[in-house]
Amino acid sequence: MKKKFYVTTPIYYPSASPHLGHAYCTTLADVIARGKRMRGFDTYFLTGLDEHGEKIQENAEAKGLSPQEFVDGVAEKFISLWKTMGISYDQFIRTTDPRHMETVKKIFSFFVEDGDAYLSSYEGWYCVHEESYWTETQVGPEHLCPECRRPVEKKEEPAYFFKCSKYIKDLLNFYNDNPLFVIPEGRKTEMINNFIKPGLADLCVTRTTFDWGIPVKEAPGHVIYVWLDALTNYISALGYLQDDDSLFRRFWADPETEIVHIIGADINRFHTIYWPMFLTALGLRKPSRVFVHGLMMMKDGKMSKSKGNVIPVPPLVEHFGVDAVRYYLVREIIFGQDGEFTPEQFVERLNVDLANNLGNLLNRTVSMINKYFDGIIPHLKGDLNERDKALYEAARATVASYESLVDSLKVTEAYAAVMELVSKANKYIEESAPWALAKDPEKTDELASVMAHLSGILFLAGRLLSPILIEKSEALFDQLGLKDDERDYEKAVGLIDLGGHVVEKGNPLFPRLDAAKETEFIKELMSAPKEKAAA
């Protein structure tokens, strides 16, 4: 039986158009999903939009649109961006989907029936941007939201509350029994120290001051709080409490399925405190892991439209290619840490890794096979020398390291290991000196062995990199003369002999970039009017 893997991104809040920050999280999830599929896992990849809430209603009114018209327009932009980025999601969930809404209504009714949700009233400091209430202590004397630092307002309204107090002990026990539930671990410590130890209040789960949300059957005038609504997407998308729940049974209900939520730090509290509590109340299993990635920062702080420092993705992809942008996102920012985008780093990463290292290895290898063996990859001949053995062992070690790192969600490190193997192959060329071997008739077998080894390493590297390089890896295989049915993962990691394949010299995978020119292009893109950049 295949291993099962279910990976999700946050469902993004469509208050405005998506940008490179959104693309970062979704691309990393896509790379993980593609890698799992490549290795034979039964994989399901979910992304989507969280479309209810007061902020959506206000933004729609400001544009003279209904909330549904507003979110429909933004949804088109997200779907278009995911197409541009080559995102291979299995489902795009929207919380305005009637199937989702019915599941949420049923869940809320269960909570009311079981006494997990009760009617009371709420008074506190409310942040529209974060859709959250805060205490006097949390907002401080400045009355600013502790999450986004925007001004909050005092509000009081009747509301239903979820009994968090009932599930705190269970949650802490779950943390202790599952130390890898929250990654990085420091994110779990933050939740315990900042929210649980000071005394976790019951969670407000309905609102009455606006109506753009899922109505509560038990209390007309109430709509279900956006976070109870939103978090439920992970199971409603699979058919939970619906006529067709086959996906739910196949993935979530199977205790052997690895379930991974990939989220940003700003929604850690909801995913690692409230979501496990909701699931416990429903008698359902909890996710295997919640991975909290870092922020993509600019020199002037967090990327945001209000600061005017957003990187528009479509023109970046159009100019540099989708693989280049995907590679930068994976390699430049260590997954799980904050990172800073600069035009200079972007161009340098592409030149060093893709042009000088991978592209150069392919170009040199294919050129030498054409020159010395009439374009036909030679078979391995003779015994391996120490240099050959070292490269062979490095390849084996890279495969083991790659699989282990990806399974541990150390995605950046996994692909760094692959590029290190490519570097070793380039060094292997210098040490083997094929141009010298070609001058000695007695060294023909050794020269053939060198070309055979280089071809095998290129095949392996191309396969391991293919979850990122969704176009160029296929171009690499084309140049090695591999047929479509010869490109699978098992063959690549088996380091098979590619002897007899006819190479086909193609365009450089990644031409070297003019650093000054391309850096200036990105800077101009960043400063372009929003309308032009989004075109």
C-alpha cells in the first residue's frame, strides 16, 4: 500500500491581490507535494481562500461591490498566480463554497449540542484586520493590536464562545506526546508562554455586527467567526459530513496518513491551539505537523501593499522563467526562518547555482559526449577508480540525505544537498581532465567512464530538482536523450547506465545573467505603478 500524504497551505485572505509573499508559501508546499508524488506517495495538496469576515465586507463596500463579487474577482487573481507559478494543487477550496458552508453549520451545531459552544456576550478591543478580540493588557496603553500594530476599537456584542478551558489539558498532553507537532519548536513555546500559561480565555466563535459569514442555525443574526469557519476547510474540502466523504476517509481518517499544514507565523495561534481543540471536540485526529515558515522581508520590513514594497510575480516569471523564481524561493530563504529579498541576491543566486553550476555541468558534459563519442553516451567500462567511487558514493549519500531532509520538511537543506552534488560533479571534471584523457588512446575506457558517470549524475540531479524545476528538468532529460518512460525516480536514484542514449545539444538551461542589468530590471519592477506591475 502506498504511503499517504496530505499537505495544505493556509487558505489566504482575499482582501487584496496576491504577491510574492503568498507565492513563497504555496511554492514550498508545491515542491513538497511534487516530491512526495515523485517518490510514489498517495498525495493530496490543498490550497484556497478564506472569504468571509468583516474586513472583506468593508473592502467590498468601498469598491461598490457585493462581498461575493469582490472575493470572486480576487479568487481569479490567486488562481491565475498559481497557474503562473506552476502550482499543482489537487483542490482550490473557497469558504463560500456551499459544501464547505454546510459542513461548518453542522460542526457548529455539534458544538452547541455537546455544550462546547455557549451563548454569552463579549466586550473587548477588536482588530478588524486580524479579525480578533484582545484584552486590555494585550493592546497596551496605545490600544494597538499585538499582531499587526494597527489601532483597535472597543466593542461589545452577544456571541457564542468555544470552551477552550475544557481542552487545555488534552492539548498540553498532545504537545508532550508529539514533540514534532509544531515546527520550529520555538513556535510551540511561544504559544505556551504567550497564550496558554497566562490563562487561555474561551474563544469567541460568532459575530453579530456584520453579516458576511456563515449564519448560525441556532441563533439568527449570528455569523460564525471567521477562524472557526476557515480552519474547517482542511476537512470540509475532503468531504467531511458530506454525502461523498471518500477523500476524508482516504486521507484524514486514516491514522497512517501524514498530514502537514504549512502556515505563516501570524496564524500560528489558530492552527496550533484552537484547531487541535476543535478536532478533539469532534473526535477527530489531529494533524501530524504544523510547519510555521518565516516571513519574506524587504529591506524596509515585511512585504505589504501598504508599504509599496510588494514584488509583482507575473512579470518576474515572464522575464526570468518560472523555474528561476521557484528555485530562488526554495534556496535563498531557509524554510522556517525569516529571509530578506533583494534584487542583488536574486540575480546572484540564479547565476551561481543555475547558470554556473547546473547549467555549466550539462553544457560541458553534452559537449564532450558530442566531441569524443559522436553524441552517444558511452557505457561504463573498466573498474572504478577512487575518483569514480567517491562520486558514486556522493550520489548515493545525496539520495539518502535528500529523502531524509524532505521528510523532515528541511526543504532548503535538501535542495542545497543536491546542488552540492552538482558542484562535486563539476569538480570531478576538473580532476578527471577529460581533454587530457582524450589525447591518450590507452585512456579511452577511462574517458568513457567519466562521461558515463557525469550523465548518470545529471540524470539524478535533474530528477531530484524536478519538484522545483518543473520545466528545465525536462529540458535536461531531453538533452540526455531520455524517453518519457525512462525518466522516473526509481531509475534515477538507481544510477543506471545511460550508455547508448544519444545526447541532443540544446539551448543553455540557464544563460548567465548580466548582474547589473537584471538587478536594475527588478528594482524598476518594484517601483512600477501597481497597475503596470500587475499586468
